[in-house]
Amino acid sequence: MGTDRHDERATGVVPAARLRHVHWLGGGSGAGKSTIARRLAERHGWRLYPTDDVMPEHARRTTAGEAPLLHAFMAMDMDERWVNRSPETMLETFHWFRGEAFGLIVEDLLHMPREVPVLVEGFRLLPHLVRPLLTVPGQAVWLLPTPEFRRAAFRNRAAPGEGFTARTSDPERANRNLAARDDLFTERLHEETARLGLPAVTVGLMMSEDDLVERVSGVLGL
């Protein structure tokens, strides 16, 4: 499959009506997307499509010509990825943040039965790529974690010495770079959702999981 076909599917040549049964939950890393999506899918009997789970498969389905940033990233060692580059460079060259292989998400969705609603979740859902696929803006919502919320989430998620940054020569610096990159990505999501008139929910330390479930349900009109 060539790049042009991926780009067509990513930029809205697919009629939005074909994805009318799909709901989209995007946002920054550590915002609670997976937890909220799982609870909503269980509550409503929807099919759940976590885009994180298919990243290895999507990487295998691309060529260097179709996803040059992805293949350059795969060729790097851990220090090249997380220690030796600035957060700004990490942001601008991170393949998923640039929408590489987004067309494969759409392709997967088009092959699913349309009788059961689907909830797609993950940070790969960039607002400008999702917007042409919506019949109404309320079909999608983005979760924007505050830096404090995200860092608390990551502290609770992994024990000291665990996680992929532990495989670098300087885990502390790698974690700082990663946190700064994710701050920049969340800022970009905030700007883009505002510019495109798409729903977004700020997730802070004072918001409970139940509160967030209800906020997202309200946006999606459930």
C-alpha cells in the first residue's frame, strides 16, 4: 500500500458517514485515556480499539518510504531516542505525533463490522486527522492532562528502575526529556482542538476517575 493511499485515508477522503459508529478518545500521555475508554466500552457494550496495542503491527505494515520518521526511530539506540536529543526535537520527529501510519487506524476501522459502535483511544488520534472523519464534533474528545497529573500517573504506574527509560545510560535525563516532550505535545493538542472547535477536557489532580468518566460521557452524548 503506497503513501498516497495512507494520506487519503488520513485526510478525510473516506466519507465520515462510513465511520458514524466510531467514537474517538484522544489526548496527552498519562491522561487516563485507556482507563476511561475501558469503562465506557464496558458500560455501553462497545468494541474497544486501543491504538497503542496495534503500534508494533502498524510499524511492520509500513515501509521506510511510507513512514520515514518511524523507521528512523526504530534504527536509533535508546540514548539516541531519549537522552541525546532535545524535547523539542523529540516532539517534532516522533512519528506518531506526526501522524505516520494513521491511515492504518482508519483501514482497521473500515474492516470492522459497523453494527457495534467502536471506541478508539490513544495519543495517536491527532485532532486535524480525526476532524474530517467526524459527522459531528461531539463524536470525539481529547483529554489534556496537567503536568502534575501526568507525573503523578507515571509515578503510580512504574516502580523505580522500571520502564523503557531505565534502559538508557541516563534514566533521570531521559525522564526529564520525556516529560518535557509530553508537556509540549499536550500544549499542541490544546491549541489544535481550540483552533478546530473540537471538545477537550483538562484533567487535573482534583478530578476523580468517576468525574472524568461522566465528563467524557457528556461530551460524547451518552
